[in-house]
Amino acid sequence: MSRIPDLAAALERFLERVEPYDTAPDGAVAATVQLGRRRADLTDRTARALIAALDAYTDPDDRGRCASCGSRRLDTSLACQDCGRVGGIFGETLAARAEQIQSWGTSPTS
Ligand SMILES: [Zn+2]
């Protein structure tokens, strides 16, 4: 397992990027973040900036949702780890082809 980067230092770097634009840096404390021994009092502006940053985050392993079951566990090939369906255009082509082949197998003429 890799070492976790210093979260408090990351918060510090974030606040350094945001604070110059805070129009009320000495305003009331809107929220407090405690990371280990590091405590950061956030103004309304910095709290909103942190929320926006967290909301904008997308996990590198996020490949969307399975069109079939809604699961978020898609592998790098967009195959659903829960129901097995393959997503995307390739997956749709595969599903259509499989459905066609299956219909041949159940046809009374085959
Ligand atoms: Zn699925």
C-alpha cells in the first residue's frame, strides 16, 4: 500500500490558493476542519471553495454507471462487475449480436 500524502499539507496548499480571493478573510468562522493536529478555520468563502472542490472531484476509477443494473463497478473494458454487461458502443454491439444469436437458437427453423 502506498503512503498517503500529507492531507493537512494539501489543505494548506488549497487554502493558500483560495484565500487571496476571500473578500472577508477576517470574517466569521463558517466551518472548522480538523486534520490531525492541524485545525483550519474557514470563512464562508473558503468553506464554499472547499465544498466546490470536493464536489468537482471525479475518481480516476469512475467509469460511470452500468446501463443495465446501475452499478458503478465497471472495469477498464467497461464490463460491469455485478451483471457482466459491457457498456459503451462496443457493449451495445455485443448485446445486440448475442441477442440475435440467442434468437437463432430458439427459432423453430434452426
Ligand atoms: Zn451491471
